[in-house]
Amino acid sequence: MPLNTLLTLPNALGLIALVNLITFLLFGVDKIRAGAGAGRVSEGALLTWAFLGGTIGAYAGRALFRHKTRKQPFSSHLHQIAILQVCAFVLAGGWMLTDAL
């Protein structure tokens, strides 16, 4: 199957939604485990999932579960990832717009 048939907008949106759901759930699991004193989800894993496209899920998980909201440098790293993704989105949008003209 050619790659361009897999790289469709619905597939991309579905993948992003899945990554955000996983990221959101990982924040919930980590909060539950933190309260129970059980093994935790590493900050590296949480940030990796955010970097892979789960930033919205990370911010939603932080807000809903009130988890890792003041933790430094975790919060700074998450903000940096969000800024990087916004810049990448703007650049990609500009590239697509100039390509369409």
C-alpha cells in the first residue's frame, strides 16, 4: 500500500486523537499510583507522549487530575514542547499554503 494512501487527514487526526487519549490516561494512572504509593509513570514517559503529539491530552490530564501542575522542571519542559509544536504547526501550515498557491 503506498504511503500517500495512509497519510490522509482522517488517519492523521485519528492518530493524534489516540496519542492524546493515551497521554491523558497516563496522567490519570500516574496520579492514582502516586496516591497509592505504587510504581509511577516516569516524567520522561509523560513528556515523550506529549512530544509525540499528546500535548492537549497532557494539559487536559494536568487540569482534570490536578497532577504535575507546579512540578519544575516538568512544567517548563511541557510548555517548551507546546511552543515547539505550535511553531511546527504554523510552519507546516505556511508551507502547505505556499505549496497550494
